[in-house]
Amino acid sequence: MIATATKFDADYARPCMNHPHDPRTPEADGDEVEAIEDAIKDAREWLQMAETAAYRGDWKRARQRLIEARLTLESLVGEAQ
């Protein structure tokens, strides 16, 4: 039996593009993945501290924690224009 691709096959496979287990997806550099995960973890911690400070009514400290979260993400992706 000869395998043939149909329009249905292409439409069916499309949602899987760039899925981690899709062999067509390029592998990410281990250091890059670790840096991204660390930045997300650090930003999440700053946001949690900002939320706690805001809940307590300490707006100055909450604002400072939000700035730290922003700087953490900017160090990874660059400054927004």
C-alpha cells in the first residue's frame, strides 16, 4: 500500500507544529531553557511579594517589587520600546 498525504492529513497535523514532541520542532539550547525558567521563577517570586505588600497596604514596597519583576524579565528579553 502506498501512503499518500491528503488535505485532511495536513489539517490534522497542523495543530501539532512546534509541539515539544514533534520531531520537526528544533531543540532548544539547554542553557537558554534554564535561563528562561529561572527568569520566570524569579519574576513570579517578585510578583508574589508585590501582591503581599499591596494586600498589607504597603504601596511603595509593592511598586518596588513590581519594578524588580519587570527588570528580571527585561534582562531576559530586552527592554520594551
